[in-house]
Amino acid sequence: MKAFLFVLALIFIFPTFALELAMPFPTIAKNDLPLEARQKLQIIQSQGAPYPFREDGTVFHNLHKRLPHSTNRTFYKRFIVPDSNGKAHPQWRLVQGGNAFYFSRDNLKSFLKIED
């Protein structure tokens, strides 16, 4: 009974935290990413700025709370994944939060956490 009350309290006091505990974040293996996304991730992790697109490295505010909560408003950075011609892909994005990276196939509407 105490465990049930504890979980119930978490849901009402910390709904985002409780949701993260209840639902594991969907993941994708780094090797399963599209080639262009793997290449962009390697650039971000190895060389950093300067980046080819103006949006690269800018703050992603996570206003719709689709990524884990952070109290730091500038925690998440977004990056455009190029298409096979080197131009900005219309839908694919990478988001960095600390050491974690997320991939979006639908222009930041949903995310997959990238696993090594």
C-alpha cells in the first residue's frame, strides 16, 4: 500500500518524472540511423563548430516536453541533418542534451534516443 501511495504521489507532484519512470524512451541504435544522420553525429561529436547550417547548435526549448525535462533552458541544442545532396533535409534533425543525442524523422515532433 505504501508503494502505491508513493507512486500516486509521484504522479501528482512530479508528473513528468513519473511519466519518464513509467514509459521508457524509444531508442535507435547509432548504426541504424540513416547514413547522413550518422555522418552529422560524427561531425558534432568529433569536430564541433563551425557547422554548415545556420540552425545548427541553436537552442531547442523542448516546449512540448517531448524530451526528458531539464531545468536548464539552454540544455538542448538542435542540428539539421543534410540530405544526400548536402542540402538541409526537410524533416530529419538531431538534438543534443548533455551527452545524450536524439534523432527526429519528423522535424522535432517525435524523438528516438540514440544508443551506441
